[in-house]
Amino acid sequence: FADCASLPHPLVTPGLPEGPCSEMFFSLQGGSFGRGTDLRGGCDAELVIFLNCFKDYKDQGARRGQILEEIRAQLESWWQDRVPSLSLKFPEQSTPGALQLQLATVRSELLTPTGQLRAGAKPEPGVYSSLLDSGSRGGEHAACFAELRRNFVNTRPTKLKNLILLVKHWYRQNKGAQRAGASLPPAYALELLTIFAWEQGCGEDRFSMAQGLRTVLGLAQQHRQLCVYWTVNYSFEDPALRTHLLGQLRNPRPLVLDPADPTWNVGQGSWELLAQEAGGAWRSRGPHLELALPGFSLQPALLCQTPASDLDKFITEFLQPNRHFLEQVNKAVDTICSFLRDNCFRNSPIKVLKVVKGGSSAKGTALRGRSDADLVVFLSCFSQFTEQGNMRAEIISEIRAQLEACQQEREFEVKFEISKWENPRVLSFSLTSQTMLDQSVDFDVLPAFDALGQLVLDSRPSPQVYVDLIHSYSNAGEYSPCFTELQRNFISSRPTKLKSLIRLVKHWYQQCNKMPKGRGSLPPQHGLELLTVYAWEQGGCDCQFSMAEGFRTVLELVRQYRQLCVYWTVNYDNENETVRDFLKLQLQKPRSRPPSMPGFPAPGSLPPSPPPKGMEQRQESLLSRAELLSNSGAQY
């Protein structure tokens, strides 16, 4: 390739009205060879030659044939055993607009595009406007952007490139088995899908290769939902590009846009064979291919790339947990709770009064994938809040022993694993699907004082409960487990669509959490749940609200966090003097730190701390992308 500069020029192309192509701007290597993702034993490369006789995209079609004939003649004359260890061959030409040749086992394609792109710089919007105005087919002029395409991949970590090689090796094996008449998506689509999986699910130089492969194969199975694109070289700012990109987003899936050429959907092709083989890759794994780990946690489409009108569909397809798995988890939790009630502290005066499940799983707002929950064990040995710390190590030890016994004696439809923590005061376990390894719930076991006793439906706890709480607490929320039932009931009784909005807000929150952070930590996720309920209530409690409008309302409230003052009086009010005085103090606090009830016995106020430095920028980034897409549907 380095010798290409010595190709004779000018290239004489008789019959062309503007005479010979007297100047070759430069040539570069594209394809997997140029991107550094070439496989041993055979790969593809692109030698892109920029000629001064092309003034725009349309010129390429009229002149390309004659120029390629001249290049072939020049190459045949110029080669003459130039490199003894290589042979130059011209196979049957199957790519229109390109000259295909083979150097030993490396196949190369000579393409003749237009324009000269500045290395390392984002192209001017006019470059893409001209491309759109040319009326060319999608990807017809992809070669013009080979340098951008090469740089997009070349800058990636070495281990990510190794994952790309592994995925392409798997692709090559399946390409040989493709059905007659079926056209698989190009290998380049799998390269981009691998980068997308790494960026959204990991983004670190060190990661599990098995997890990475599992993630890419999982995305291939979900090809009907794929919506993948980048705005590193083009964006929504240019009106023509904005219209074009929104049109692309409305097209049927899969959509995998080339990061260099916005007209080229590289995801086109028959994915069925790949999806079928991806599904069987780990079921028939050999002893040297272990894919038992779940993949990275991500969806095949991003929230910021989802039109506002498709939010309900986004929630249904990507955020709601698998119904069958939830049923299995609930059945397993019921078994565990019964076992703990019947077997813990058998030869002791301590009794298990009740076992309550809390967290998003109990409230009906869990997200698909890995979620958290609490299993609160209320014990008779605690007679007041401050005693919860007493005998904790001994209590945890007994509960752990009974969980292990339950694990051995009972049969479960899910995988039941108890964490091996060195800290004797901490106990947790997980329930994982046997068939969907990315579906699991992690439980923390929390011994607690039974402050509420037996709850009566639609009645408030005794005011004395809150009086004792106010007199006992040192840190807000330290006795929160005692009020798990009230927290759960406050959310679980809400309409299904509101719970879907809560899922969407929580997913957005998790995306914020993945972005670069400033100082401090984000407000707790529970605060966002309550803010969503507040937004819905203030909007009239309509069960048929617009998901986009609801989402936008919550985001605006987050942006105005300095003015937030939110609380409910469903479980406490100001009739009791102690509670009334405490509430007054909370309401008098500056809004930069909104008032908060200790322990969140019922939804109090939120968030308990202002967003850290940098969160507002993260919010603005996600909000701005949402606004750009909102024109394709209802407003966010």
C-alpha cells in the first residue's frame, strides 16, 4: 500500500470533457485492514483515491467506469512481479463502482470518491448537505468518508478491537452456513454493534471478553429493536441533517447508521440466521467457551435516540421485567419468607414477627435486568428503634444459617445464591433466572424493629410511632426499613401507567449515573420515584396521560430542584404537637436542601440532598437530546 504513491499519474482518461485527472490528493487504507480489525487468514481492505477531476458526488457516477479501467491497466503494467512474495490478481468484479484485486489472500478494493476531509476534524455540515442533495442511494458514497470510518474504530482500546475480532470470527463461521438467497448484514455492522455494546454497557479498557461477546450476541437476537447511531461527525444542528436523521429514526428496525455517512444504514440484511446462531451459541458451548456470565446491562436502543411518540413502546420492550421471571421471584420469596418465619430462632425467646419484601420489585417499578430489593425481618427482640443495632452479628448469623438450610431443603425455579460477605453484620442473596442470565434480583436482608405492628387497611399509624422516631433518630433515613410496608403501599397502589413512567425516570436516572460525575453523589433513586408521583398528582391524576409529557414534567422538576418542597400527609399530619413542630422545622429549611422526614416513614420530601456539581450538565445533555427528537412525536 505504501507504494501506491508511485502509481503513474496523471491518469489519462480519454473522452472525458475536462481532460485527465492530473492530481491525486491522497490515498488511504479503509476496510477492516485499515481499521485494525482484520482477521488472520483473510481480510478486506479499501484503497481510496481522491482525484481532482471530481467536483461533486454526482461526478463519480459518470466517470468512475473509465477511470477504474485506466487504473487497472496502469496496475497491471506497473506490477510486473514488483513484490515477489505476493501475487496481484483481479477476481470477478462484484462491487459496482470499485475495482477489486487480490494481493495473496488480502482482497483490496480501489474506490474513487470526491472531497478531502481534514484529519481529526469534524466535517463541515455543508459536506453532508451536499451529500443529501445529490439524491444518491444510501451508502453510495460511503467511500468518501473512509478516513472518518477508520478513525472511529482505530481510536478504540486494544481489548475492544480483540472483541471485534472475536465477533467477526463468529460472523465468518455463520456466513459460511447462510441460506441460499439470504444476504447477511455486512461484517462492519457487527463491528459497530460491538462498539455500541462496549460504550453503553461498559466503556472501560478492562472487561470480561465473555460478557462482551454475550452482549453482542444478545443484541443480534434483538435485531428487530436495534436503533444505533452516533453524532461524532454529524448532528441534529443542521436543519437538512436533522430532517434526514429523524426520517431514518422512523424507518423500520434494525437501524445501525454508519458514524461517518448518515445515509448508510449498515444494519440492512437478513439477521435471522445470526439471531438463531446467537441464541444457540451458549446453549451448545464447549468446555473452552464459557458464556454463563450475563452480558452488559444495556438496551438495543437508547432513550435519547427514541422519538417521544415511541416512549410507551420503549418502556414495554426494554424496561419492563419479564413477567414469568417476576412470578418465579415472587414464588421463591414467599417460600423463603415462610421458611424464615417457621425456622429462625427455634430454641430462643426471639420470634420472627413478620417478613416483608420491599424495594422496586415489591412496588412494581423494577427495571428489566438486575434490580435491588429488601427483605426486612421484624423481630420481637427489638422494642424500640435504637435497639436495632443490638446483637446484629448474632441475628445475621442465625438468618444466614436458615437461608442456607432453605437453599438445601427447598426447590426453586430460580438460581438462589447467598453472598459470602466477610462483614458479619451484612447479609444479602440473589435470585437469578435459570434461562435469562441477565435477569436477577439482589436482596439485602435487614433485621428491624416492628414499629408499625399490624397495619390496618386505609388507616394511619399511631402518631406515637412518629414521636418515638423523631426522638430516636440521628441520621435521616437510618430507620427507614421499619416503614417498608408504608413505602411499598404508597407506590404499589398507583396506576400501571404511572409505574411505567417511574420506570422510565429511573432508567434516565441510571443513564445520568453512567455519565462523568462531578463532586458528590446523585440524590437517591427513591426520591425520583416520589417526584414522579408528585408530578402525576399535580397534573390531575389522569390514568391516560401522555408518557412524553409526564417524562418532560419530571425532568423540569429535577431542573428546578432548588425550589422543591414536596411532602404528603397520608401517614402523618400536624395534629400531634411533636410531629407538627418537627414538620415546621423541615419546611423552614432552605430549598437548596429540601426538607426531609427522617427514615421516610411515608413519602416525605425529596431529594434529601441537592444534585452534585456536574449533574445539571448531565441533565442538560440528556434533555437537549430529548428535545431534538421530540419533534417526531409529542413533546417531552
